[in-house]
Amino acid sequence: MNENSTTPVSTRNLSQYGSPELPWSRVLDVLVADSPTEDLTFFVSTIRPDGRPHTAGVGAVWVDGALYFTGGAGTRRSRNLAANPVCTVAVRLRGTDVVLDGEAHRVTDRSTVERVAEVFRTGGWPARADGDALTAPFSAPSAGPPPWQLYRLTLHSAVGVGAAEPHGATRWDFRR
């Protein structure tokens, strides 16, 4: 898959009630418009070494066609991702509940870390780049102590359920 691809290569209507497929633009437009200015709660689920799932709320932003989130080096999610990058990210957007499926890899490119920190600041979190990580005067307790590592989600698939008109459910696949 092209790492910058946010255009689905296929879709599948999951509605049991005759609703049409939801367009991916319904999700993407809200992610672009509301990230990071709205109070969105993202939940990242990773896989522990023994195969059990782990889920944690995270700060996340959609920047330049990708979802980015943070985690302290010692957090369970960061340790899990270091061993196995497979994860899901769930979020309730305006009108659509979404689960994003893919792989999250640590971002160490200074210019990307600086760009994402800038976007976090526009949403009210005073993050700044510190080498290849982020720091700020505060973060969620679940983030662990600073500095916080930055992760980029590479989408494999997503499922959206319409929580407002038009209702429906759709799966989008991004892998080529």
C-alpha cells in the first residue's frame, strides 16, 4: 500500500436494512475539519505479547492525510506496537462511528514531528517537538511521562456506521 493513500481501493456495503454505502468522504471530511479542534476521543487497541488486547484512550490528530497519535515509551501501547504494529483506532465522529484498522509505526522524522506538534497546538495542547518526540507541560495520565513518541497509522481498512442520517454501514479497504 502507498503509505500516503487515504483513497479506498474497494468498499463493501454492510447495511442489513437497505441503506446505501456510506462514502469515505463522510469520514475523511470530518476528520480533516474536526481534528484537532473538536473534543474527539480516540481509542487505540494493540496486541499484548501473550495475544490479549489492550485498549487506551489517546490524543490523536489527522494531519496531511494520516492519523497520528502519541504514547510514552513505557506505556503498554508503545511496548505492544514495538513488538507488533497491528492495531485498531476507534472514534465517534459527527454522524459516524468509525474503526480504523492498520499498522502504527513510530515517526522519528523531525519535520513530521514538528508539523504534528504544530497541529496539536492549534487544538489547544501546547506540544512541541523535542528531537524525535513530543513534549508539553501536560498530557493525559495514560500517556506516561514525557517525551511522548509519535505514531502514524497506515490504514488497511475501516468500518463506519452511520449514527445520523443517512444511516448505513460500510467497510472501506485501502490495501492495493
